[in-house]
Amino acid sequence: MTDTSVAVAKGGAESKIHEHLPHGGRIGSADERYHHVVDFLHDEANLLDEYRSVEWLKLLAEDITYRVPVRVSRMRDDPLPQFATNMFHYDENHVTLTMKVLRLATTASPWCENPPSRSRRLITNVRVFEGVEPDEFYAVSSMLMTRNRHSESVPLIISGERRDLLRREGDGYLIAHREFLMDQTTLGYPNLTVIF
């Protein structure tokens, strides 16, 4: 696969809002590089599920961009993209992500996360592609996240597709770009303090 973008086809229309993340050939599951990337994604999810978000910050490249665009419901014959290109639930960089995480993890002010939510991130359907540079990889995965707050008996659920640009750093990876394309157009969360 040598396309320079991953298109999301919707009734003949294509959304190419990810063209700034070029990738090369598909890396199959028989390749050890595939398993290294999958292990990284699973370990990263475990850090966040165990409230170790300050440690998670060490996985971010200094030049990271982190975006969650707003999904728009459109008719099948509507040629416009399914995701807004100028509206985001998150549009962050390393500085703003660090501020958000440290405020939630180290201060008493975020009353909405005291007691903290209990979250679970299920990462599956992982596809890995070669990046432009030899030490870069493009990972596309599905994520289902459940979130329980206080004594609520029914968890809140968000699902979607994650598109990550990973950069090899020593024996591990850094996240250079993340885009989460959620399936919901309207969030069922009372607040948005989670990391996707």
C-alpha cells in the first residue's frame, strides 16, 4: 500500500483530513515491527487505565499534535467530509497536554475527577504502515473506552478510530501525532477530561 493518505469512504465521498500523515507500505502481523507497535499501544493504554498519566507524558514527542475533530452527520450523497476541519474537541500540543495532565493528576482543583473516573481502553484492529522516515510508523486502530464515575451502574462509552504517527526512540516509541475519530456526533460525557 503506497497511498499518501488513508481515506474514509462514506457513500462515495472521501474525507482526507489526514493527508499530513503520509505512510508507506503495510506492515503485516508476521513482521516483528508490527508486534512492537501493538505492544506499545497496549502498554500506553494500560498506563492511562492505571491513572499513570504523568508517566504517559514521557511517551509524547516534543512536536506532538493531538486532535479530536468534531464528527458531523451527513446524508449519503453529501460530498462534504464526515469530520470538521476547523472544530475540535481537542486540538493540543505538548505544552497544553502537559498542563491538562498535571492539573488533573497533581492538583486538588479538578473536582470533576475527584474521585477519579475509572476508565478502560480496549485497543484492537491495529494496522501498521511504514512512515516516511525509517524510524516512523503509522498505526490505525479501533478504540472502545468505557468510563465509570462515582457509583453509576452504567458505564459511559466512546468508540472510534485512532490514527497515530509513532517515532522510534531507543527501545520504544514516541507519539508524534494522534487523531481520534469518534463514532459519536454528540458526546454522552458530562465533561471531557479523558485522554483518547
